[in-house]
Amino acid sequence: MERWTYGLCCLLAALPLAAQAQTAANTLDLGTLDRDMTGPRAQVLVLGTVHLSGMPASFKSAALDSVLDRLAAYRPEIITIEDEPGEDCDTAARHPAKYGADYCYSTAEAQAATGLDVPAALAEINTTLKAWPAQPTPAQRRRLAAAFLAAHDSASGYVQWLQLPEGERRAGDGLDDKLVAMLGRISGRNNESYQIAARLAARLGLQRVHPVDNHTGDRMDLPDIKAFVRSLEAAWAAGSAHLKGRQKQEEALGAAEDLLPLYRYINTPESLKALAEVNVSASLRARSPDGYPQMFVAGWEIRNLRMVANVRETFRERPGARVLSIVGSSHKPWFDAWLRQLQGVDIVDVQAVLK
């Protein structure tokens, strides 16, 4: 009897493991579907970045020259940035009760100068780029820059502005004095969309960058937003001991005249892991009667999923494209993991590019 009981217990204990093994055997590995793929595979490089708006007052854009040199050698054909696409801004503007009145900055000045609202500007850009000549005239570049500004894509407007000869950077062809002044201010703004992405795109002769950010999934409807922020900050504070040491190192590297070592540092697996553990692991461990930190994680995942889908859309019609996605370093692990699961897509080692 004792042997029979012991054997039954062993059998019952093994059942969950057997069930797990069976489930694993029946699960389709999506990563193997492209093993017999013909044609070129897309190459995607995800560059984790600091937000340059937080750099010290001594920051000069020339400090990024070494980073730009490495990225130029990679030769991306498509560059994506962490900004809201015009389509999303137009949608949000039509649903202020859900997204608020300040979801995106206003394009009123560009609309007044061009006569284009966001949908009309996007349509003009699409038509223009389909017939874009190899040697565009300054007038064509000025008009396209104005259309990009009206489409809530100031970074792409700046790409066109940078490719104009100095003497042609003036009002005309849809750019009025206000828009010219706007483009002048952009040149001095500490923002990676301008100082890295737009400068690189202009250097490579690309016509635009691609905004891929998305906040439609993390715009939460909460009864007490202040309590949400307090709860989240407490969760992060409790789990940030290791991160604080790395942030001090980042600050030291960020004060240098050459930011290439900083970009190497923030893109290491150790730095990315420290950020991920604070954002997600610490939030999930936090005790909150309202579940606010856990809600943040859900919104974080939705945001990253939609951003990755937007990146994928930029090369949907271009199999084999070389893509550079510039995004805040806290997003990079999610970008790498989910882009790697896509069919016909290879992730490029950022450390090899920045070496």
C-alpha cells in the first residue's frame, strides 16, 4: 500500500511538468517561420539615447559628432524618432474628452502659413515624396519643409531646412517669417530628434525622419492622478539603489566634450537592465491598494507595442531596409525583444556600431 501511495504521489507531481512539456511542444515558435525566407532581411539598429533636453547648460551639439560618425557609417535608409506622428495628433485633437486638449503641440502657425491642416499636409507630403526629384530645387525644399511643419513633423521640416544652401534658408514657398524663426530656434534646441536624427538624415541625403511615439495606450483615466504619481515614484525610489550609481556615471560622461562614451555606456546590457528593473520589476513588486504601479506597467507595455508597430510600418514596403530607431534608452530592451520576433528582421548590435 505504501509503495502504491508513493508511486501515485510521484505520478501526480509529474503531471504539471508533463503538461508544461506538452504545451511547449505544441507552441509555435514564431521565430522560425522565416527560416526559408528568400530575399534580403531588414537590419534594425536601436540606439538608446538620453533625452538631450536634460543635458547641462554647457552642452554643445558638436559633442555628438563622434556618435553621428558611427551612425553614418551604418548607412541607415530609414530613421525613426520618439515623437508623435501627425496622424495620432489629428486623432487626439478630434477626441479631446479622451486625450485632453494638449496631447500635441499646436500647428496653427504652420496651417496659417500654408493653408494646410494636418490631414491635408500629410497628403501633400505623400504626393510630393512619390515624385521627388534627384536634385530638388530650393523652392521645393522650402515647400516640403513647410508641409512637414503643418503635419506636426518639425524634425522632418528641419531635415529639409538643413539641406538648403545657407543663402536659401529664407521665407518663401509656404515658409513665412514665423516658420523661418521656428526652424532657427530648432537648430539650437537640445533634442535628439533634431541634434541626432535630423542632422544625420540631412547628412545622408534622406528626405525625412519618421515619428513613431504613441501615448494613446498609457493615457489613463484615473480618479486621482496625483496619488498615481506618488505611488509610482515611491515604487521607483524603493527599487533604484543600483540605478543611482549608474546615473552618477552617466552625469559624468554627459559633461564631456565627446558623448560617444556616454552612448556606449547607456547602451550596455547592464545599463539597460538597471532601467528595466526600476521601470517594471520595482513597479510590479510595489504594494498599492489601487494597483497604480501595476497599471503603469500595463500602459508602458502598450506604448512600446504600438511604437514597435509604428517602426515596423516604416519599412513594411521595403524588405531588406537598413533602419535606425532612436529612442529613449529605457525603451530599447522592449524594442530589441519585440522587433527581433518580427519576420525577416535582424537586430544590429549597437555596441558594434558604436565601437
